[in-house]
Amino acid sequence: MTPAADLAQVRARVRAFTGECLAAGDFVPRCDAWVSGFDLAFSKALGEQGLVGVTWPAEFGGAGMSSTARLVITEELLRVGAPVAAHWIGERQIGPSILRFGSRELQAEFLPAIMASDVSFCLGMSETEAGSDLAAVRTTARRDGSGWRITGAKVWTTNAHHATHAYVLARTSRGELKHEGLTEFIVDLKAPGVTVRPILDLAGEHHFNEMLFDEVAVPDRWVIGEVGEGWAQVTGQLSFERGGSERFLSTYPLLAETLGHAHRCGDRATIEQVGALAARVTALRSLAWDIAVSIDNGVAPVADAAKLKYLGPAFERDVLTTARYALDVGGPSDDGTLERLIAEAQVAVPGMSIRGGVSEVLLTLVARSETRS
């Protein structure tokens, strides 16, 4: 584990960097910035500061630090609503999956590129017919000489229209159980046969997409891990996806602005509500810390990540409710910032309980874990 003094130094470095960016007007804080804030220049600058891929080995350009160090970095970025979407998926879960399961060749090819934001990833997991049942994917991959051909469709792929590559879970064989015969691939989104179709949200913004694959060629070296072992690998990967601070800090800029508005208006009731939310943030941060420690210890904290993913969206909904109350009681803000952040959260919050796994699936994972223990 990274010593507390080193973590404090890392936190100070991130605050200094984001503070300079804010002062220069490089970005405007927004809610759900890890989804909607795609800014390649910002991600590249963050990488140049050595703040992307800090947990990865030095041989690939990382700092060999702990997952708690990465947690500190992500907290500071989310706290100010920084535009981190360009590197977020690749650094959060694709890189760690390549480190854990990928070949040395694959690691050398992609890890430095992720840290430099020379490549950007999207996730090809969800499908329209599968819903939240990840094992029910129909996208297939068949052997073709020294490589593979992928055919199928993925949906709700965030920032696929910006990404250079996709992680794709595909079926390479059929066994007695639907969890069998799944394999993880990396796909070049500029390859022939790839089509990306936009899915607009309620505000008319374009973050989500449908991806179609028509006999898309993938080299054999772009298989992550073992052929047919995709289910075992992806369940561990979901801990990276579900167990991070983005599951409860996506609306932190709104929470901070709500508190400031309440103070300016002398709204004691809202201040008390924000205090209660702050106590919940403390508890959620503690759980995120435990998850990071488990990852450092080589354990896939599936149940704890599911707990965090279940609790986080409920917290974010309550942040939005409190902000609306503050606006009703205190009246309009001076510069319109509170109203803008409320509008951003209003679009994002309904989907927070779906993306990364619906609540029913998460509770099932927790229940199974408690039964085994």
C-alpha cells in the first residue's frame, strides 16, 4: 500500500494540476464528466503529468503505485468535474485486464498507448437481446486463419464515436452452460466492417452508441487472456468498473454548488441536508478504499463492488433532490451554474442505476456472496 504521505503528495499534485486548468479556463466543471467530458487534450496533459496508469509497472511507463493512489487521483478529478472520458475506460479496466490476463506483447502494445491517450477505449459488453444478462451475448467470433472474424452488435457503448478501440466480449464456442465459450477481444474501430450508430440522450447529446460488427478481422494477438475463459475474466474486470469513486462522485460538483448556494441564501435546511449527504460520502469513500486495497491484494472484490454500485446511484439521486430543493427555497443562482449542473444531473442520474449492472443483478451478487460466507 502506498504510504499516507505519498498519497497526500499525489492528491496535492492533482489539485495543483486541475487548479491551473480551471484558472486557465481549460474546462468547466460538470456532472458525469467521466462519461460526457471527452477531452483528448486534457487526458494527454494528465498523462504527461504522470497521473494516468500510476498502478502499472515502470517497464510500461507506470509508477508501480497502489490502487489507493489511483483512487486519490480519481477522487480529485471527479471532485472538480474534470473531462476525463478520453482515458477513463482504458485506464480503469482495460489496462488492468491486459495486465492481469494479456500477453507481454499485448501489454507492450497497449499500456503505454493508454497512458499517453494515443488510444481510447469503449466497452462492447451490453447487447439488446441480453439486457443485464452478460452471459447471454450473441456476438460471435470465429477462427479465420491466424486471426478471428467478429460478427454481432453491442449497444450503449459510451463514446464509441470518439474511441479508437473497443473491448468486445464475444462467443467463440457453445457449451452446456451459457457462461462457457466467451472470449475477450480488442477491436480496431477503424477496421472494415465496423459501424457506429449514435444514440442521443434526452437532452439531445451524443454519448452513447450502437456498434455493429460485420465479419470484422481481429488479429490473434488481440485476444485478452485465454480463449473461452472470458466469463471468469470479465467478472473480475467488473470489479474495476463497479467499484470506483465515479459510482458516487459523478454529481459532486452539484453537491458543492448546492452547499455554496445554500450558504449564500442562508438556507439552513439545505445545509443540514448536505451535511447528511457528506456523511454518506464518507461511508462510500471508505467502501471504495476497501475495494482498492482488495485489488492491491490480488482479490477481485465482486461483492463489495456490487454494494458500492448499488448504493452510489441512490446517493446521486438524493444529491439531485437536495439541489432542486435548494433552488426552490433559495431562488435562482447568480450565474446560472446551479441550474446548469441540475440539468446535467437530471439527464445522467436515471441511467446510473442501469449502467454497470442493474440493481437486481447487483443485489443477487451480494446475496450469493453472503450465502457462501
